[in-house]
Amino acid sequence: MILVLKQNPEKSKVETLIKMLNEQGLATNVSEGESHTIIGLIGDTSRLPVDLISAVDIVENVTRISEPFKAANRKMHPEDSIIDCSGVKVGEGLFQVIAGPCSVESEEQIIEVAKDVKASGATLLRGGAFKPRTSPYAFQGLHADGLKLLLEAKKETGLPIVTEIMNVNHLDLFADVDVIQVGARNMQNFDLLKELGKCRKPILLKRGLANTMEEFLMSAEYIMAGGNNNVILCERGIRTFETKTRNTLDLSAVPMLKKLSHLPVVIDPSHATGISWMVEPLAKAAVAVGADGLMIEVHNNPAKALCDGAQSLNPVQFDTLMKDIKRRVEFEGKKM
Amino acid sequence: MILVLKQNPEKSKVETLIKMLNEQGLATNVSEGESHTIIGLIGDTSRLPVDLISAVDIVENVTRISEPFKAANRKMHPEDSIIDCSGVKVGEGLFQVIAGPCSVESEEQIIEVAKDVKASGATLLRGGAFKPRTSPYAFQGLHADGLKLLLEAKKETGLPIVTEIMNVNHLDLFADVDVIQVGARNMQNFDLLKELGKCRKPILLKRGLANTMEEFLMSAEYIMAGGNNNVILCERGIRTFETKTRNTLDLSAVPMLKKLSHLPVVIDPSHATGISWMVEPLAKAAVAVGADGLMIEVHNNPAKALCDGAQSLNPVQFDTLMKDIKRRVEFEGKKM
Amino acid sequence: MILVLKQNPEKSKVETLIKMLNEQGLATNVSEGESHTIIGLIGDTSRLPVDLISAVDIVENVTRISEPFKAANRKMHPEDSIIDCSGVKVGEGLFQVIAGPCSVESEEQIIEVAKDVKASGATLLRGGAFKPRTSPYAFQGLHADGLKLLLEAKKETGLPIVTEIMNVNHLDLFADVDVIQVGARNMQNFDLLKELGKCRKPILLKRGLANTMEEFLMSAEYIMAGGNNNVILCERGIRTFETKTRNTLDLSAVPMLKKLSHLPVVIDPSHATGISWMVEPLAKAAVAVGADGLMIEVHNNPAKALCDGAQSLNPVQFDTLMKDIKRRVEFEGKKM
Amino acid sequence: MILVLKQNPEKSKVETLIKMLNEQGLATNVSEGESHTIIGLIGDTSRLPVDLISAVDIVENVTRISEPFKAANRKMHPEDSIIDCSGVKVGEGLFQVIAGPCSVESEEQIIEVAKDVKASGATLLRGGAFKPRTSPYAFQGLHADGLKLLLEAKKETGLPIVTEIMNVNHLDLFADVDVIQVGARNMQNFDLLKELGKCRKPILLKRGLANTMEEFLMSAEYIMAGGNNNVILCERGIRTFETKTRNTLDLSAVPMLKKLSHLPVVIDPSHATGISWMVEPLAKAAVAVGADGLMIEVHNNPAKALCDGAQSLNPVQFDTLMKDIKRRVEFEGKKM
């Protein structure tokens, strides 16, 4: 970290500042230029409150040189991490597709969808049992019963399951879940992240709607700081002024996150756009931009046959998409 | 809710759609215009999944006519709500100032600040015991010890205390807290909101960094749907592209939220701007725009005397501000 | 357009409203439902001031059913438009790469880059002669001299040239330019758009930093309303809260714009990210998502050999990228 | 400006970099720390392309210490600027209200509104003759005829007029206009700004929808660099994700712009919110936050009596507002 001081600072204040920094265990390297005095800090600055230092009245400017994340940082771990999800490996040259319905609705539904998506080549089954809904009056999921049905579907198909947790107190219920998802709205629910850091299950961490990539990696860091390195990042659209799509899928996050971190990155085009016909072009783009996988909503409910538009694909559409995605994954020299 | 159908829809599909809507307990009023067929829905549409209906392939457009929030809606409760915070009333013609340090650091610190802010006219004491921090390596607060110190300060000064909860499991620890704060990052931690809906304590709910006013009111609705009507809304800046201020304080939210809802609205200029000298002008604007109170960070730590800039005011600055705010509150015909 | 009236509107006000609408040449179709009265408008509503109608005090809600753009609308022109840029065709199954330096600096520079990018497969040459710069003190381009140098480079290589106009008074200078670019900052410089509508040259219209896709198409409509249908849309990143990239490239705009409009869409990954190493992954994604071309900055200035990072590729990097892009364009079944 | 170099840079590259910087007329002050080499630049760095320097491969980080604007910078001009608008002074302890209709529609209309707003205390008359409209099919203003009508209204009432320019070629038409407005969409129409820098008329410069305060001041700098120091800044809302208001009024811009610059700042609550009932609370807040004036839309068209809601106030509402604003301006110790 580099501190640039304001012009002609009081000597006593500079000394007090340096003393304060030394007390934080940091060595300082002061260089007095013609116009500005610069203090370079040597040591672990990750605990240092940047806000506070910036606020010291003789400080003009604070420049952080190293990223604030460590365990998630590629500099600390140059090779790609591969996350083992009950045998399904996510990362590096492997490409995985997580598919399934938005919500688990019934045994028949989840098992049928599970069979369908497996037949089309999905390797992980998603399905919501606890649903974060903007309205308290909307359907909130089948809860523990939903988890049981997911496990039924896993037994039938062998697909490891991915499902969202909303409450630290539910961790016991997730004992047999293969991958625990943290939703966008809970990306900075730090107590939940810390608790997940104590387990060793893979965590699929979704980027918050208005969170920067750095904050996203800091949330991964929360989990990893607890000792759980099994984190999969998931970009699912950020909130912008555009209204034609539900959110704006930030595909530039894939190469940037993979540059900054060794963790795998998957893309959820279903939630990002909220429009089923947009899933296909953005899934293709996700493969090309270097993502490690996709998360796609697939429904299979004859009662909803009317719905052709929403964000879910039906199994036939999903099957067509998967045939195309396989060709593309091979084109990239990856395995699926 | 009004559905506009696409031109020349298949008759059978229209019938299926109407049947589906009727099954949801809604009466339908169909009118066939020259160019478009329109279906008006009569009944409680708050449970209806708008996304799903929009996605029905014969539907061109869905227009919601009534707001999705009920308990928080001013239409249901035309008078302003007044929230009683252990005797300190927030709302309507009353104006309250919540002040105190970012974090509780020591008994000496919190008691001294509490005395100072009380002397200047603050009526509620804030102080963080559980701190949501972007980095897992940053100071996370004194936790239960911090709560104890806050209660000490309350005993000394009589000021009711406001402090943030981050975990549903900590509710017991908050038994003697007067007002429980839900931070911006937890605004859509729905499980936490539901749990707070079961208690009867006042909840200070902060707007999420990237949440619309409607989502904000829906989060209030989560608490109120559980039976706890004691919600105070707090605007604390939203995330925009601007970088000169930490966030962009949305003062237009005050009149809009008060139009849509009967709940009181307070403003937190300290967090919104992240800059202490901006607290004063924005606090003045908050009074003028019709806010019901302010939440202001005040530190009192001689060891940090170097820091004149950050987002906290020192007690002298706070005292000066309060003298001015009192004049302004009186000018508005309110009491403080 | 559908107007939903508030409950129990005054009869006289409804009549006045209908009269006003009829005076605008619109037929009205009134249907009185149990709870709401709905007025459907038949005729050309594109001139109707939606803001004003929304503000009529008996109007609850105005829903526009048809898009406000006509000439640019795919409904009016179902097949893809192909824009002929002095023999280079942009659109449909063809994929073009526009490449060249940010600014034209010297004859040697522009001719050398032109030869290099042509050799690598670029089919259009870009280069700025008039440069929109945030600071009045920054280099503003070579102006007319820059245009002359571009024409030299065209003579040498045969590549049609694309360059930005900033002032309606410069149109004469652009007489021999093949494609006139309108920059992001001028996307809503309506007087400039109108003037460009009078010529028949292809216009490369860049999306504004904070403009919605609808506004983008309305700006295309300004040009087309004047009779010039030769518009190429260019997505170059939108402004969001993210800071790791200069802007956020909105690749979902490609399928959405192509759904709404028949105009070709090209992607500028250089300006979107501001980082040269991100050009490659996003260029790949642009091909996969269905873009009709790319616009890429290439510099060739030995004096700047130090710069390996900025948004420009050097000729060797560009050549490597082009080899890969060609394979991808073929994979998509398009021609380059 | 401070450059921090990457660890262990090649000596030859450092030398080349320093040579390049010196060639730009900058002195350099190199200090080699334990971990990083730092280069301080001394001299005028406003012409230096920061992007390019950042991209030099041995450069880790570039920190600008001084703001890139000069003429607009308060450091260069510590006292508030007062802009004389044909006798009406804007800035410092004076508070002016600019009022009038969105568009000039007829002689009767503009003269009637002018008389009304003058009677209520407005000191400048606004009215659009050239209207920037998203749609080419919408009413674009009366153009030269509109300007003539404004001048009629000025003759009748003595109120100096403020009206928007959209085209450099119209400058002659604006010869008798008192204050020339640059709209939000043209804030970075640099050729227009340069042309306005050549005249000496006051320019009311509106902040672009998605422009930072720094970019806003740089656009003021464009005008001032030409020698015209008569710039009034106008904040009129920025584009965010919120949809309840048309834009989000950024009142924190007032103290920040006034800290950074000596130019006066006025607030346009009508355009910011797009909702007439919100004009009042936000106008009050604007006075309190320290703005130097307001710009308010007032219509006076009996034919539109139906419209009570849109962003314009009617003369009675405006008169009521002005009575209140006067009290507030006095409360602030300013004159109106």
C-alpha cells in the first residue's frame, strides 16, 4: 500500500501516522519528493482500514497495490482450481452443465426433469427448495420436503444436486446435498458465508446484483478463510438501467475473475436475462468467453405448457441447446 | 391486474389461460377490442407469479394496477405510523436523531460518546457490535461484549439503543436492544426478516445498495406480514456510477416512500457519502425533504484524533450540526 | 396503446380525454370493467406524448403495445438488412472486422496499420481524425489532415474507411469517407442524426454509455426517418458500478437488438473493456452470441512499444486473434 | 501524478519510460523502495494520457493527485463565481429561480406563463424552442419562431431568457438569448462546448444522465478553456436502476461540486423526478443543501387542464411553492 501525503504536512503528524502504522505491524518506507511525501507500507495490509487511513488529514491518497483477497487470489495459487462435486469436476478443461427447475414442485416433476436433463447431458441437477422471493406472499418453496424430493431425484438418476441455502440453521438439512448454492441476495450475508467456510462441501456462490467483482471475490474469501476452498463462482447478471432484459449479464466477468482468481466460473443465462429465448445465444457466448459451465433452468410441467416464454427452457429446447453446446465445448478443446 | 393479449390469439389458449386464472381464485373480465383482447383480473393478485403470466405465449403485456405491498401500503393505513422506540417516538411531526460510533470499541468509548450525543440532543444511541465487513480479515465487532457495552451506555444515559443484527441465531442476545437494525446487505435476507416479523421490537430496515423502493417496501412487508408493524425505513445511499461519493443518497426516496407507505423514513448521510464534511449539507436537506429523522456516525476516540475526514463527525462537529438541525426541525413545524 | 383509468373517474373528464385523443387522430375503444375502465387506442400513437397522457389525473396507467420505432423495427422488415460499405457488406451471414488505430497520427502510421490489418483479414479500416476527449487539454485529433491520411491509406490498401464525425459542419469533409461513425457521446445529438439521415452513406451508430436499447433504436430511427436506411448498430459497453473494466460490455444486446430490429450489430470489445488482453475472449463471445462484426483497435507505433496493456492490440496480437476469429466465424456458418 | 512500478522492472524499460515522460515536459522524481519503485511527476500532467501510461507494462498503478480541471477548479479561484445573466446574478448569497414551460407553444402561452412566474418571483424565464426528443416523430419545438416568442415574452416582462441550443449552426439565432442552455444529452458534445467557449454569454450546462461530477466539470472546462467563464452548473438527475422516479436527483452533487469548483450550481427537480408533486419537497431540499437556484417547469395551458400530474406545475402551484421557497432562502441567509 502506498500513501501519498498532502503538501507540506506537519512533521509531528507524519511521525504520529508512521507510529500508528508501525503499531499495526507494518514497516514503512518514507520517500520525500519535491512536491509530495510518499509512504510505502511493507507487510500484511489486509487488516488495515483503508477508509480510516484515507481520512487522516495529512493523507492525500491511498493506493492499494495488492488485492485484498488471498486464498482466492491466483497469485497464491497459479493453477486453476478444480472443484469436485461428488465426482463431477468443475474447472479447467472440464465443462459442466447444471440444469433443473426453478423450484422443486413434486416428486413426479423433479424426477422427470432430472431424467430429461441427464439424458441431454447435464451432469448436475439444480432445483430450489428454499426460494428467496421478493414478496412474502409468493410461493417460498417446499423446504425440507423439497430437499427430500431432490435426494429422490439424485437416487433415481445419480446426478449430484445443487440447491440454495437461505438460513444458517438449515445446514443440517443440507447434509446430503452435494453443492450448496448461495444466492445473489445472500452474497454478503457474511454469517452464512462463515458458516459455510466450516464445512467442506462445494459452494456455488452467486454474484450479487450490484456487487463488484472484487466484492464477489471477497465473499469467496470469507468461505475460504474458514478453510473451505471448494468455491464455484457464478455470474448471473448485474443490475443496470436497461429494462429489456431482467439484468445485464456481465460476460467480461469470466476472463477477469479467472485472471484474478483460480476458482471456476459458471454462467447462469436463465436468471440473467429472464427470457427463455435468450438462454441459447448467451450460453453459446459463455462457452466462447471461457466459462467453466452453465446453470440453466429447465421445467417439465405439462400444466404450464402454455408458457413458452419465461426464463425456463422445456426439455426439448434444452436437448437441442445441449447438442449445440457439446459441439462448442469440443471446439474450445474442453471436455463435457 | 390487466393482461393484454397478442393479436388474434387461439381461442383454446385464451380459454386455458382464463381457466388457469380462475383456478387461482381470480375473477376475469374479458373485453375484446378491435385490435387487442384485454383480460382484467379481479381479486387478490399478490400471489400471482407475474413473470409466469408474462411468459404465456398469447400474452403481450401484463400491467399491475395495485402495489404488491399491503401492510406497508398507505392506502391501507392513510395516517402516518408512529413507531415507539422504548418511549422515543419516530414518525409524523416528531424528528429523532440516532447517533453514535460505527463500532462499539470499549466501555469508555461508548459511554463517552453516548453522553456526548445525548448532551447535543440525540435521542437514540447507535453502535455496531456485529459488523458486516467486505473483508473477512477486517475487524468484525465485539459481538456479545459489544451489546453488553451498549446496554451499559443505555443505563448511564437512558438513551434507547439501535444496533445491527446479522444472524437469526443472535436474536436472544438482542432481547434488551431497543431497536434492531437490518443492514443494507441483509435487506433481502428473507429468513432474517421473517424471524424479525415474529418479534414486536422496532426494526430499522436499511435500503439495499441496489434495491428499488418497491423492493424496499416488500422487505418491510416481510416483517409486517409476520405481525410486527414497527418498521422504520432508512435510506443510506444507492450504488451508481459516481465515484466522488461512496454512494448516491437518494433523497427523492423520502417523499416517494412516504407517499406509498405510512412508515417513517430516516436518512443516514454518514454512510451514504462516506465523507464527514458532507454529513452537514445532506442532513439539512434531509430535514427539508421531509425525513422523520437522521442516523449519524459520531466517534470520540482521542487515539484517532488524526482522523478528521472519514465519515464520522467528532462530538464538537456533531454538537454544532445539532444546533442547526434543531432550528430547521422547528422551521418545518416539527418537534425534536 | 392501452390506458387504464383510475377507479370511478368523473364522466366529464373521461369524455374530455376521449375527445383529446380523437383530436390526435386516434380511434378509441372503451371497455368498462367491474373495477377499471380501459381505453384502447387505435391508430398511429408514435406522436402521442406518453408522459403527458400518463399525467392526466384520471389515468392510472399507460401501456404501450407497439414499439415506438418503425423503420428500424423488424416487424416492418422481417429480413436482416445488409449494409453495403463501399462493397463490404455488413449483416446476415457475413462477418466483418473493422480495425485500426484509435487516432490517425501520421501517414506512415496509418498506412502501416492499414496494411497490417488488411493482411490479417480486416475488411474495413478505422481511425479517428476528430477525437471526442473528456479533457479540452488532451489531443483532439488531426482533423481534416487526419481524414486525408485515412484516404491515403484507403488508396494504398483498398480498405473502405470508418471514422467519427463530431460536428454537422464537417459533413463536406466526410464526402469520401465510406462509413461515418457516430460516437457514444453523440448518440442523442439529434441534430447530427437528422443531418446524417439526409445522406446515403452507411452510419455506424454507437450505443450511448447509459442509453437503453430502445433509445438506441430510436436514435437509429432518427437517421432512418430522414431516408437513410444504412445504419449499423455498435454495442461498446455501458456504464455500471463495476470498476475492473472501463465499461460493462452488454452482449445480451446483440440477440435483443437483432430480435427487435433488422439492422446489423457489431461489437467493440476494445472500448468496452479498455484492456487489451480482454479483447480476445470478448471477441470470441461476440462471434458466438451472433454479432455481425467486430471493431478492434490496433496500434502500430514502435515508439509506444512499451505499451503492451492498453486497449489496443499490436499487429501480431491482432493477427493471432484474426486466425482464431476466422475459425469461429466458419463454425457459426458465416463468411468472413 | 504518481506512478507505482511493478516489482523488479527491467532497468532499460524504466529508463525508456522516464525519457518518454521527460519528453512530455515533466520532471520525474524516482524513489526506489524495498518492494516498489515510485515515480513522482512534476509539471503540468493535464495533457498526459493516463490510459496510455497505465498501460505501460512495467506500471502497476497511476495515481492522479491534482484534478484535471483548472479554470473550473476552486483551487485556482477560491471565491464563488457570480454569473451575471443580463443583470440577474447567479451565485454566492443570491438565489434565483428559473421558471417557464417545457416548450414554447404560442405567443399567448409564453407571455402568460412569463407574467405568472414573474409575479410569483421567478427572475429568469425558461422555455424550449429546440427540443431534444427521443423520438423523431415527437414535436421538436417551434425553433426560430419559438425564440422570437421568448424574446416577446422578455420584452413584456423584462425577464432574461434561458433556452437550449442543440446545434452549433444556430448560434446566430441565439444572439439575443440571455443564457444558453446545454442539455444533458449534449453535455459531451465537445464541438458545441468549444463554440460556446468563444462567446461570452452565460451557459447553463446540464449534467449528463450518466456522467460523473468530474466529467461534468471537464465539460465546463471545455467552455472555460475557450475564454468563457460564465458557466452555471445544473444537476437534473442521473440514471440509476430505480424506476419510481424518472431519474435519481443527486443532491450530494451540490456540496461536492461547490467544493471542487467555484461555479454556481442550480437544481432542476422537474426533470429529475418527472413528477409534479415531487418538485416541492426536492426544491426545499435543494435550498437546504446549498444550491444557488432552481429551474422549474411551469405550464399554463387551459387546454391541458386535465393534466395535473406530469412534471410541470401550474401557476397556482408554482406560486404556493415560491412563497415557501422565499422563506427558506431567507432562513439560509441568502437573497432572492
